[in-house]
Amino acid sequence: MYLSKVNYKKNNVVEILSSTLKNIIDENTVVVCIGTDRAIGDALGPLVGTMLKNSDFKYPVYGTLDNPIHALNIYESIENIKSNHPKGNFLAIDACLGTKNNIGIIQIREGPILPGKGVGKKLPQIGNYSIVGIIDKIDENNKFSFNNIRLSFILELSEIISLSILMAT
């Protein structure tokens, strides 16, 4: 279920997202950012994680550019995070593929992220809530190819998501 769904170009995007996040973030919040910096499109999560870590964000953050959570370490990472935060209210963040018309949409959803789904991988899900940035269209012919995604676009989405989370706390 979508709690918020807004285009990153909308003037008051940060205010819209942060007002939704104010109802989600509590003292048990743990932010889990999924992705890798080895693919521009998949760097959204680690960029958000790094931005939050570099700010005065008061809640635990996992998944940064220095320590990303990706397909090769996701099982042990999620197990470790859940054992360290048994009462955690997990907010998961990831890049997502969608339709061409939805590129640039940032969604806050109730429920977990399904990492790897857009590229045909079945990985463990995480999150009581999730934030996804739709960064490209699904290409049924070549699921493992992101098209021409610009780093500036991923950086802008990351800044909006980070700022929204910070403003909500």
C-alpha cells in the first residue's frame, strides 16, 4: 500500500515525503539501504545511507557506500541487523524499476522491499516500511541492463530522500 507517491521534480516533494515519514519514524527506527555503488542505478540506497550517516541522524543506518548491502551479503546483513535490533521498525530504501511514465517517482510504502526483483533475483525482503525511487524502466528483453541512468539523477533522488528523512525526525 502506498503511503506517498510523488515525482522528484514536484516543488514540495521533501515536505510531502517528510510529512508521511513523521508517522512512520519512531524510537525503534532502523534504516536499511540496499544497493551497490558498482552500478549507478543501484547506488541510490548506499548514497542515502551515506548522507544520513554523515548528518546528525540519530537512528541506526545500515548500507552505505563504504559498507553496502547488496546481493552478495544481503542474507548475513539482514540476519545481523535483525539480531542487533529485535524490536526494530525497519525502513528499507532501494532503487526500483518501473514503467517509463513512473521514472522519477519516489514511493513510500507500507511493507518490505523485494531486493533484486526488477532484475530477476529472489533475495530476502526487509522493511516494515519502504522507500523506493523509480530510476529506470523495466526492460523485459534484458533484465540486467540499466539504460542510460545519469549519476546526477540518482544523486538528486538520494538527496531528496535523505532530506525528507532528516526533516521527519
